[in-house]
Amino acid sequence: MLRRPHDCDRCGTTIAPGDEYAAVDGIAPDGELRALLCVECAAALSRFLDGA
Ligand SMILES: [Zn+2]
């Protein structure tokens, strides 16, 4: 759960505490990648990872 509002790292939508969101952790060539995504972008990412 978020303690403070955070902007979606993809589209910039504000994610308020209490909103659903996705936290994504990964490794990128230049280091660790950590992103908070709104529900819409999380769904888009899921579709991308599924190759759809
Ligand atoms: Zn978003």
C-alpha cells in the first residue's frame, strides 16, 4: 500500500493511497529497474509480456 500519492511511471496518472497499482521490479542494463504502474498500465504490461 502506498503511503503517499505517486505518479504512474508510464503514463503519469496519479496513484493515490488506497488505489490499486502494480509494483514492478526488474534488472535493466544500467541497473535495477523499479516502477509503479497504474492499473491500466499494469494491464498493458501484462498483455505485452504475454506477447498479445
Ligand atoms: Zn499508467
